[in-house]
Amino acid sequence: MLTKPKKSLGQNFLVDKNILQKIVNTVPIYKNNEILEIGPGTGNLTDYLVKKKPKKIYVVEKDNNLSLLLYEKFKNKINIINDDILKISENLISKEKLIVFGNLPYNISTEILSKWITSINKNYWFSNLILMFQKEVADRIIAKMNTSNYGRLSILSNWKLDIKKIMNISPNSFFPKPKIESSLLIFSPKKNFYKIKNPKNLEMITRIFFNQRRKMIKKPFNQIFKNSSQITKKLNINLNLRPQNLSPDTYYKITKEYENLGS
């Protein structure tokens, strides 16, 4: 059964065997591990995962035709979840911590990552996330303060996760060939992270700051806090700085101060 990649679902199938092998070898996979693959497509990476003989492999595939193709190809070697990744509760898939692999659809990749980060409480449902993004999105995720790529996505991503870039992947490794380069990142849970009551507050605060990223932070501070001088003194913040000059930790602290005022 041949299926044409669907543009509407952001489908670009990874076909380079050398890259597929490298992705599977990013972390050790043992016989007692359970794996979740997002957007397996025609099962090219799934093939390599099956060869590792983990305890279980779950795949989430939204496309009905591809789900049928995967069933024909792998039968009971994998557990197929024919659904939209944005609508499922990943923590209910298994009681085990999952190793997650994903060539995420470019059009919803940041939405998927944000959903996962904001839904983590004390316990992580995964041990690692090995995810592929459009290179320009990956650059924003791993960007450090004082750089032009640093912004809301960097701050949110680094809140609960340690992130490392594994490699860039050329458009020639895919079918159909995308117009852009991709990057593979690995995310590992942080043991300690700032406890923020509602992640929406962090999203709101970073949005207010980065809406005017070239301007000094005095204005957003006054917008968020009635008595901003008290908070800036407490956190030792210079109001002449710009949003990209504040570290992720500073944004988490600002969010905590905002939540403390409301409680």
C-alpha cells in the first residue's frame, strides 16, 4: 500500500538509513524499555526500533491510511494509537517511563513541546525525548540569553528540561524533500525546577516582555506589577536591560513573584 505524504499533516518521511540508525542509537534501548514514537509515517524509524527488541513500542499516527499501513507492516510488534497527538494524555499510555522518538510535524512541533512541558507536574512520564524540529525552531529552543534567537520558546523549554543538540539533518534525508534543514535534539528531565502554580502565567509574562523585545524592560514590568520597583530591587534587576538580557531563571522568579501577589 503506497501512501502519498500529506502536506496538510506536515508529512516529510525520513528515508536516510544512516540518519535513522544514528537516531535510534541516541540513547541505549534495553529489553525492559517502553518506547513511544510520534508520527511514524511509513515506519522507517519504527523498523529500527523494532530491531532493538524493547518491551513495548507505542506509535501515535493521526493518518488513517498510514495506521493501516503500519499494522500491515508490523502486526502485533507495535501498539498503534490512531489519534491526534495534541488530543491524547501521554501519561496514560503506560505506567512505565517512555523513551520518546518523534519526527514532529513542523506545523505543530512547538505546540506539542509546549503541551508536554506545561503538563509535567512532579513526575515525568518520559525518561528522554529525542525529537526532530525545523532547524530554525531548534535554534530558538536551545538559544542562550543575549542572543537574537533567545525568547519565549527558549525560556519555556529550559524550565523543566536539559536540552542538547545531537545533529543537523539535511533536506536530502527526507521524502518529499523539505525546503529547510532539520535538527535533532534530546531532552532530559531536570531533577529540580522552579515550581510555578500555573504555566500559563509564565507564558503570559514572557509574551508581555518579548512583544517588545528591542525595548527596555521598564514598560513590561510596570504593566505586570503595580509596585515594580519593589520587585526589581528584590530580584536585583536593572530596568534598562532588554528582554533577551534576562536569564531563564529570572523569568521563573518574576512569574513566582506575580503568582505570590495573586495568592
